[in-house]
Amino acid sequence: EERDTIDLAIILKENTKRLFMYIEKLPCVLNS
């Protein structure tokens, strides 16, 4: 069970990173 929690934390961290990258790119897309 502990491993599942760690895996979940890693997945969450990766998703958050992608989300922020997506948000950073959004203004460029909206402006063009």
C-alpha cells in the first residue's frame, strides 16, 4: 500500500508540472 501512495504522489507531481507548463503556454496561444 505504501508503494501505491508513493506512485500516486509522483504521478500527481508530474501532472502538476504539466498543468503549469500548459498554463504558461496559454497566453501565447490566446494572443495569436
